[in-house]
Amino acid sequence: MHGSLQGNAALLDRLMAGAAKLSCEIAVCAPYPYLAQVQSTLAGTSILWGAQSVSEHASGAFTGEVSASMLRDFGCHYVLVGHSERRQIFGESDAAVAAKFAAAQQAGLVPVLCVGETLSERESGQTMVVVARQLDAVIERAGVAALASAVVAYEPVWAIGTGMTASPAQAQEVHAAIRAQVARLDGNVAGGLRILYGGSVKAQNAAELFSQTDIDGGLIGGAALVADDFLAICQAAS
């Protein structure tokens, strides 16, 4: 929940200038009120955009909710579903996340499915169990083939905004487990699945993280609010 019209304009202008020299895909997921600004600014550029959440409902008496079709009206390509803050702070269940995933795809959006464990879950050896459960909820609802038109983002809750970062080896282990879980159901989908890492990625650690076999990019939080930091991460991805 960051941004202002003036601040967004400066950030997007800097991103557009820097993105022209890069060879990776870049997307910006903005708060709902700024989607019109993002659409008008980024239209015709190489940078895609999306939203940070979406309703599981298509329309109706759900005051305050935003549907996937509304996001499409603003040119959104991506939408985050199941971000750790939505799960942890707002109590979104695995079933609710799966429903949002399905609603996003039905409207033609590409969901970025966020999965990850808390510090207590990691310390008790439950990382793989938790991540597998969160992924299974979506596969059971939408089918494994749906992942061919989606992105998965592993974001260890304990490494978000804490200054702690999973080591490249720790992150790779979970990414490999996610890909293996999908491969057991469909090898082709698993091979093409983009799995992003989202736990305090910074310019200083991005290259080493992205060099791991199963880490295909980053889901960037705080560092994306500073254009030069974000572009440095994008350069590492390039």
C-alpha cells in the first residue's frame, strides 16, 4: 500500500527509461486506485502491469471488492493471488486463494500464485508441507494444466520486510520441490512453469538468486519502490 500520483509518475518514467536497455520481462502491480494512471503511462511500452489482489466473485453485491473483469478493463495482464500479507493479515484461506486464481484466469488474467511458509513453520520443518498444500489447493480447483497460464512465486514469510533472506540454496530447494510437485502431474507444464522468488530480493543478492536452476525471476517488494534498485534487479535478471 504505497504510492501517489506524483510519486508513481516519477517511478514509472524512470522504469520506462531503464527498461529499454533490458531483455527481461518487467511487470508492475499497482494498488487499485492507480491502475488508470499505470495503464495510460505504460500503454505501448514493453512493461506490463497488474493488480495486487482480486475478488473471487465475478460481480454482484460485494461492496468494496474488485473483479477480474474490472482489472481487465484497465489493461491488467497479471494479478497477485495469495500474497503472504493477504493470507497472514486478512485471513485468506487456501480455498479462497484457489477461487481467486480461478476467477482471474476465467477473465483472461495471468495469476501470480504466491506460496510460502512462516518462520515457525520453517523452524518446525514444515516448509515443504505448507508450500505443497497451498499449491495443491489451486491444482485441485483449477487443474494442473491451469499452471501453464500462471506464474508461481515462492515468498518465505519470514524473509519479507525483515532483512532476512533465504540463501540461494534454501530458495532453490523450495523452487525445485515446487517444480517436482507439478512434474509428478504434468512434466510439460512443470518444465515451462515460471517460479519467482519473493523474499527480500535486492540488487546485491539478485544475481546469485537468479543463477539458481529453478529460480526464474523475482517478485520484488520494497526494492521496487526505488527505481534504480529495481532496475539493478532487472539487470541481474537480464
